Amino acid sequence: MNILLFIIVLGVLVFVHELGHFLFAKLFNIRVDEFGFGYPPKMFKMFRWKGTDFTMNWIPFGGFVKIFGEADDGEELSEEDKQVSLVHKPRWQQFLVMFGGILFNVIFAWILFSAIYMSGVTAPIESAPDNYSFEETRLVVSGVMQDSPADLARLIPGDEVKELFNDTGEQITITNETITEVSEFINLQGELGGDVGFIVLRNDDQLEIIEISPEEGLIEGKYGVGIGLERVGELQLPFHQALVYGAKNTWNFTVAITQGFGQLITGQISADNVSGPVGIVKQIGDASAVGISYLIGFTALLSLNLAVLNLIPFPALDGGRILIILIESIIGRRLNPNIVNWVNVIGFFILIALMLLVTANDIIKLF
């Protein structure tokens, strides 16, 4: 089920991205030869619309658009072909075509964030507008670290924590306790060498009693059990306020993701923190277990990650193409197309190698 959700989510996100490229290309009368769902080899052609073949392909991850002139090899074109070639359009139009996918991923994230605010969502209380009053709040498990004590004890995302207790019978009934207070309780039991008992409500109707031995090192300088906790409540905003807070979320997460990529590139955070397809499958499963709103929110975050990733000025990414357009604008002429194509090919294989390394790391974490 998680794999199916992954394919659907990734397919939607890449479709949105490629739709941005496609629509901007059509806006500027640039020929688009193919809009593919999935990656080749081709399964069949679904239909043809305004000169573009819409195809279904065998590899069910994402999609692509084949824009005429994007893979330019320097061949002399007829005047008719020049009129519909990407590289023969003004550079501001080339820029918008390349930036269109990134822009659409950001807009899509904004729409998703706004939609869950409008429809009513179980949300962290910190995400609510100032002075918003929740009728009721709950403390829920938002994530479980793989192979942690909580994972081995079968605590799962979505569990609502009702009570905690220790070996001596001391209890905490979860009402308005903060996450910090719960964390301190777990840390204290770890220091004393005792277990922590969790009484959780699962699937809204099933009480579970789970005892866990805290471990040192899961949280720096403290004992922990390997879970993320969030105090949540039902949040519903009117249309205009939902758009505003959807935009704020989009901006804040975009800044945070950009900073994260920067820290990864500079070595401030370890590459072990990067998830590939295998890791994302698990994260999507965790999000869907907590609730549909969490899955939609996680999809919005993935959309922003895709946008920021493509903005990096690296060959084979949209950002690399945008960098070339900016350089050509500064020097006032086209770069050698053969060199540009070779750089993009090399960049593509480097990206594939990095993806394989990240995927291998994800698989290693499973064992």
C-alpha cells in the first residue's frame, strides 16, 4: 500500500512540475513533441493535442516533456523550426519555461496547505494563528525512528498518548502536558534504569499498553525512546485566512528546505539524513497512518523539496539550465551547444549515481 501511495504522490508531483514547463512552452509558441506519463520505454500513445503526443510509459515514476530545441546540438534549423524552438526564443522566455516547473511545484504546495486549512485539519497547535482557540487537543505520535525502542515495541505513528507510567506506579495522565514535560519524564526513567509505560489510543477505538526501555543517545545528552510527538487539535480557517496561512507555511518551509540543502552541501549535516525513494516510501506510510491531512501536508513538503532541488544550479537540473541562460544573457551569445549537452549528460549520470547511493543507504537502514 505504501509503495502504491508513493507512486501516486510522486506521479502527481512530477506531473505538476512538467505541466509548468509544458504550459509556459505553449504560452510562448514553443513546440512540445511529447508529454509523457512515467518514463520510457513507451507503452502507448493516449492522444495528440495541439501538436503534442501524450504518452503512457512503462516506468511508473513521474513524467517528462520533450521540448523542441531543449536538447540543442547546434544543427542549423529552418526558419519555420526556429519560430518554435526553445533556444531561438528570447532568453526571458527560455528562463520562464525552465522556471515554470519549479513555480508550479511551489504553487501546488501552497494550494495543498491552504486546502487542508480550509477543509479542517488535525494540526499541530503551533501552526495555528495567534489567539486561535482549540476546543480540544491531543498528544499524538507523529513519527517513529526505525529500529528504536519504540519501533521494536510496536508504537506506531498516529497513536494518541493517553497516559504514561513508570515501574513504581507513578502516572502522568496526558491533558495539557507539554512535549518537553513528557520528554523529561522519559529521560528521568532512563536515568533511573526503568521502563516507561505508554497507554495509547490506536485507530480511535483500541487501547494499547506498551512498555519501552529508554536508550541514551537517541536525543543528544538525554534518554529517549525514538518517537516524535506533536500536540494537535482540529484547525479550520476561512478561505482568506487559509490562503494567507498556506502562503506562510509555503514560505517558511521553502526557507527551511533551502537552508537544509545548503547545510548538506557544506557538510554541516550528514548525508545519512537524506532519504531516497525507499526512505520516502516509509515516510509516506507514516504520514498516511497519522491521517489524510498529514499525507497531504507531506505531499506539499515533497513538492517544495522538488522545487528547491531543481533550483540548484547543477547540470541536468532546471537550475543548471537557468544558469546557462543567465550566462548567455550576460555574454550576449550562445554557449557551444555540444559542450552544454555533454555537461548535461555528465550531470545526469552523476545524479543517477547519487540517487543509487542514497537508495542503497535507505536499504542498509532497513537491516
